[in-house]
Amino acid sequence: MGKHHDIDSLLDDVITLPSLPDSVERLTQLIDSPDCPLSEVARVISSDPALAIKTLRLINSAYYGLSNPVTTIEHAVVLLGAKVIKNLALTATVFDSMSKTAGAFLAHCVGCGVAMGVYSRSGAAGRMIASGDEAFLFGLLHDIGRVIFVETMPREYAEVVNAARNSSTPLCQIERELIGADHAELGGRLAERWRLNPPMIDAIAGHHDPMKVGENFRSIAATLGLADYTAYESGMPSFEGIIATAPPELWNIAEVNPAHLPEILDNYFELFPSIQEFSQLFG
């Protein structure tokens, strides 16, 4: 294995970060402004054909269950809301760059997003996340650090994955031992550089260890950790043969009562058909 890297070296010297398209940069500026004109948001989306298609496919998906199809970007923007549109654009950018991490990994991220939406209705995260749509996008973006590892240091990271498969050690720990940083830390730093909102930054950075992030959004990070574990255990691992763990303290930090797990899982499995649909949307 090569030299260890700290997070700053990974971001500054070792890797080339995926750049945000002009349309995404413009959307971020618009949506972060105090008076965001939705008509201008719709115009920017319409100028990016790939993003426009994904926006319409998302709003017309079974996840939303609308009785009448939405055919205009303007209508979709009104229904989805500015935050969801911004995160959709960022998510599409991440997955459009995933030449080596499609397939099972994408299904894992979608499965985590669906689980996050369900868990957020049962604990503290629901008090801070505006909607199930926003909760879903936490799951989609939770492993962006892993995308960076796979895309930019494939040989080194293949050794990490193989080492994890041949041991009972969690992948994050092996990442720290062999690379010098784990994908949650790296993903959180990337989210910070992309100027995502503080809850998203801390959730990504702390989804394997909520105590690494500030108290304000620790419960969201713990909830995302439970969602990640649920996706693994329901047959959607990011990598085959890797163990998944959910430390008992996650339940307390997330304020999710384990006694409610059967109901949570029932709701989750009811949404299984949407996982394939969303995988096709972002694939």
C-alpha cells in the first residue's frame, strides 16, 4: 500500500475533485440567495438537458405517486421545492462521474436513501429534516467519499476492499489503517468544499461515528448510520462480502426506539420497488 494521506492531501494533492457543472453552480447560488425566484431556477434546469430529464423523471416516479404526470420544469420545481432541486443537481453530478462505481454501489446508495426517509419519521432527524424527499437525498450522498476513493485511487482502494473481505474488520477502520482517512471523513470534507448545508456535511462525515461531529446534527448522522446498515442487511451492500455494523449507541443518538423496528422495516420494504426506479434515474 502507498503512503498514508491526510484528508487535506487527498483533496488537494492526491485527487482531482469532480467539478460542478456551470448549471449546478448557478443553481446553488440561486437557491442559497434569500429571495430565490423559482422561475429562474426552472430556466437554469431547462438549460441543462440531462438535469431537466432527471428532474421530470424524479417528480413523475412512483415515489411521489402523482395522479397526473408533470410535463413542465416549472411545475416540477414548484412541487419539489428549491432544496430538493439543489440536492438533485448535486446528486446527479456525483453519479454521472461514477464510471467505476455503478451497479451495486448505486443500489446501495438508493436503498440507504429510502431507509433514511423511513427512519427520519421515527426519530430526532425528522424534527430537523424538512421532508422525506430531503431525507432520501442524505442517503444518496452519504458515500461520496467512497466514490472519490474508487475513482481516483482504484488500485489502492481495491486493496482496502480485499483486506476488508478477508477480515471481520469494518471497512472504515481498514481505510484509516491503509490510506490514512476513511470515506466518511473524506465525504464530509468534500461536502464542505461544495458548500452543502451543515446538516448534510455532518451527516456524511459522521454516519459511521456520530461522535466525530458536532452535537447539533449528531442525531441525523446516527440516523444515516442506521439507514446505511439497513441497506446492507437487506441485500444492498456497497461491496459484496463486506461486514456491516450498527453500534448500539446509534439508536439512542438517533432517538429511534428499537422496538419500532418491525414497523420501520415494513414501511421500508413497501418502498422496495422505488429502489430500482431511483437506481435507473441516477444510473
